[in-house]
Amino acid sequence: MSVDVRELADLGPADRAAFFDRDAGIEAVRSDVREIVDRVREEGDVAVREFTSEFDDVELGNIDITDACERAYEDLEDDLREAIETAADNVREFHEAQMPEDWRREFSDGRELGRRFRPIERVGAYVPGGSAAYPSSAIMGVVPAKVAGVDHVAVVTPPADEMNPVTLAAIHVAGADAVYSVGGAQAIAGLAYGTESMMQVQKIVGPGNRWVTAAKAEVRGDVEIDFLAGPSEIVAVADETADPELVAAELVAQAEHDPNAPVVAVTNDEETAEAIASAVDEQASARERKEIIQEALENDASGVLLARSMSEAILFTEEYAPEHLSIIADDEESILERIDSAGSVFLGPNTPVAAGDYASGTNHVLPTNGGAQVTGGLSVETFLRSTTVQRLSAEGLADIGETITTLADAEGLEAHAESVRRRLETDEK
């Protein structure tokens, strides 16, 4: 295993495309996913059970396993129970601070305007399974929804002959109202359209593999989703003061998620760049998931980049818009001020991305593939809808009446203008 240092200025069109044209890889499975979604919509539980047997090699008993989550929590070892509860408390505290307040304001010309916030009623959260268990994703998906006041949060998580008890316990601690032992595209379809066992929801959130992501793309429009996320990704920005071992540890940590995970370090110091590359090689070979890590490091979208200046490194990072941004530098605050597009930022040598993945309190469900240029990660606002409220006094309507009628007439909407003129004429009598 060997990680090469490449000069940022020398990247050709193909190299740049690998870094900047990332996608979730869903097109290759889109037609198969469409068939799954259509079958579940038409056949309900029958299709869910059939696809679970085919893809997960599990013959489902009860689809609803809500009670099993509570039992898993009760049977959990004390240290694991405490860790889950601490993480959930921290995530809850951070998201409670996000709750917006309703407001109403009177303006001097007789306009009373305001905004109020109300939760969505029914939400579905996907909690991945597969090669690794993700109890943290249960916390990240469910807790913000409950903080927002969502009445019914349903969790779907892939089945197994022996379900991971830590994941089940975390789902219970997070506060899920229903839990379904279903994964993949069939789980998304079940949430989107409902089945005999699964309640239909209004919005679906949470990370998953490309089959899950493709299914979210397929049902979007019939149900709301958060965003289409691809494999986990990181850009680590470092200067000559950074410890190369710590930067390397961040790359290796994200690489163990997925063989397609893009992991990038960019620095303006050649010695630091070489040291990071060397440390990545050494650390990766010692990890339990080294095969996955190696595949991720060998991606064209992964590597250590040497910039001619910190400004060039910052421009690259802003264009990349990473899911995770680690900044380990002497003046990380000034670097941060120059980067607007990132899902979550981790400042300084004592702030590993793993802190946000598990227990610092921020959410780890974040946009990938450059999505941070236009949206943020999961938050309380994800589960709220806003309504504007207004009241005009007679004087307030009179003050803007001519503005309204002039614009309505210009648009050819005579009835709009008349709805105002009738009120103004009544007030004049």
C-alpha cells in the first residue's frame, strides 16, 4: 500500500474530475431499484418479505421489532448503555439549541407579520447495517426529529439472523416510536407508501448504500427526503505545524467506512505532505478493516495534495465542499473564515471527526458529493415546516393598496386588484 503526494497545480482534467465530479453511484442500480419500489408499493409486506429473503438471506418473522429494541436496551452491558445515553444526551442538547421560536412583529405602517414553526407528523429514519453496525446513526436520525416534536418516528434497519443489540438499544434510547426489520430499497419503499406492517411517512432521512440512495431518489416527489448522500468523505487541511500522524489518522478513519470513500489531505508544506503519506501507509496496514481502507486510498479521488500556498489549498477545499472538513493548522480560525462549503468542520488537533460521528453532539448525517455548497446536514429544521402569518389594519392595507393593485394590474390579474379595491372602497364609505 502506498499513498503518493501529488502537486495540486499539476492535476489534469481527469484528476480534477475525480475530485470534483463525485456522485452517489446510483445510476447503475436505478432500474433494479425502480422494480423493487413498484413491487413494494403494489404488494406491500409480500414484496418486502420476498426481497428480504433474496437480498438479506433472512426469512422475516415479525417486521415490527419495536419491543426487541427495548429488550436489547435492558440486556445491554452497563458501559455500552452509558455510552449510548451520553451520546444521545449530547446530540439532544445540541439540537435543542437549534429550535427556532415563533415570532410576530408589528410594523409602523399597520402590518403585523410573523412566522411559526410546526413539526412534520410522520418521519422515517434509515439506520444502516451490513458490514458494520451503526448505533450512532440511530441517534443522529431519531433524536433531532423527536426534539422537533415529530409525533411518529419510524426506523428501518436491515435484518439479520442475530440483530446487533447495540444498534437496537440505541434506537430505543433515541426514542423511535416504531422499528421495522427491513433494509435496502424495500425499506425505503415501505416507508414511502406504507404496507400492512409499516406506517407511511411524510419524510425519509438517513444514510445508506447506493440501493438505499437510489430508492430515495425514486420515491422523491411522493415523499420528502433529506438528500442523496454517497460514501463518506473528508478533506483535511494542514500546515507545517500539524502533526502528520493525526492528519493520517483522520484519512484512515474515514477510509474504513467504504472502499469508495474519498479521503484527501491538502497542505502547503512539502515535508508535511510526505510525512502524512508515510503515516497513512503505516497506519492503514495496522487496521482491522485494512482491505476496505486500501481500496479507498487507491481511489483516484483520494490522496495527499501539495498546494503552492494555503490560499490554493483553501480554494481547492471550497470547490470540493467536503462532507467532513478537518483543519489542523496554526491559524485554523482564519482558514475556516475563508471556507463556506462544508458539511461539518473539526478544528484543531484535539477534534477528531469521530467526535462528531458519535458523541460531541453535532449530527453526522451530512451532505456529500459537493452538496454542502447548497445545503447543510440533518438538523431540527429538517423536521419542521414554517408558516408565515400576517394581519393588516385598515391603515396598513391603505398604505400598500396602490402598490398591490398596480402590480396586480401589470400582471393581468384583475381579480387580485379588485380584492384589494373592494376593501379600500369599503373603508372610504
